[in-house]
Amino acid sequence: MAMNNITLTSGMRANLFSLQQTSTMMETTQTRLSSGKRVNSALDDPINFFAAQGHTQRANDLAMRKDEMSEAIQTIKSANNGLEAMTDMIASAKSLAQSAMATNDMSERATLQGQYEDMLDQISDVIDDSGYKGTNLLDSANTQSITVYFDESGDSSLTVDAEDVIGDFEEIGDEAVASWSDGTTTGIEDSITSLDNARDTVRTAAKTLSNQLSTITTRQEFTTKMINTLEDGAANLVNADLNEEGANMLMLQTRQSLGTTSLSLASQAAQSVMRLF
């Protein structure tokens, strides 16, 4: 036998409907409090949800570019470390040549010549050791370079080519430095001139790399600001005001308590009819 429908009084039905609404609102508020967001899916607010997603995705893409910039900066710094070491070694080599020029003792010149050649070998080693993750910006002979991309689409970029410092030192190393001990200072003077030219080449390379490093560093700082702006924009679109949501939860709990009391009172009014029998 089919069960007859239970008929509620209008008062009880109104109170029950209010309680159901309050419960739904409490669930929404609890979700916002737990996630920290007032827009948790496209169903909540499709316009803000997808706009925030776009901001977040772009911020993530720029964060990857920022990491690439960091690696490029380290590559340039490695090359600059090599240039600084080369500058010191060139000064040391020049000091050896000047000492050789100041003496007429051919044996002492020969000793200084050996030290000079060892210093040139060390300079070549520094060039070889100035790479970072397989890229050496002091090795133009192998046409090494790096391309740094600044935006998410790759339209904005900077290519850093290797500096030509190897050629000068190969030329110095190929010189007939045996002329140091031929009784004249001509060979020594030629070596000093070559060292001065090499020093100028190193300074020019250092200036070029410094300018490129400045550009990349500036773009990295700009990218950091853009990422923060995008993340703030996304947060403004979807984040909840936790103070407001906390206050809402307190009010909803109070409303739920009052609704339960009201429903109980409505039920008691219906039960009073039973006392007539």
C-alpha cells in the first residue's frame, strides 16, 4: 500500500526552506574559508575564473623565462670572471717582460721567458675554463652564443655572442719569444705591445658583456614585477575576503540556530492540535 504524503504546515515548510538555504550558504562559505577563494570554479564566476587563469598562466610562463635569464646571467658572469683573471695575468706577464727588458743577463732573460710562456699557457687555460653549463662566451672559435628570451611568446630576445679573445693570445703564443735573449730588447718590446693589445681586447669584451648583463638584469627585474602584478591581478579576481567570510559564517550559524528554534516552535504549534483529542 502506498504511503500517503506527509503534509507540513505552511510555517514548518517556510522554516525548513530557510534552513536549507542557510545550509547551502554555509557550505559555500566553508569552501571559501578553506580555499581562500571566492571563485573556485567556472561555475562560481566564469568571467573572473578564466581571466584569473589567464593571468596565472602568463605569470608561470614569465617565471620560466626568469629562470632562463638567471642562467644567462650566470653564463655571462662566468665569462666575466675569466676576463678579470686574464686581466690580472696579462699584468703579470707584462711585468715579466718589463723585468726582462731591465736586465742584460741573458740567462735571467731566459728564465723570465720561461715564466712568461707559462703565464700565456695559464691565460689560455683560463679561457678554456670560463664556460658555464657547456657554454663558453670567451670561445668565439667555436661560435658559441646564448639567446635570452624575455617574454612568454619569445618575440623579445637578446643574443649574446662569444667574445673574440682567443685570437690575440694565440698570436702572442706563436711569437718567437726566443728573441728575448738575442741581446736586444726588440722581441720583448713586441711582446709588451701584444700584451697591451690583448689587454685592450679583454677590456672591450668586458664592457660588451657588462652592457648585455645590465640589459638582462633589468629585464629580469621587470619580469619579477610583471609576475607580481599578474599574480595580484588574479588574486583580486578570485580571492575571498577571509574577514568577511568569517563574519558571514558567524551570522549563518546564528541564522541556522534561530531557524532550528523557529522550526521547533512551528512543530509545537502543530502538536497542540493533538491536545484537542
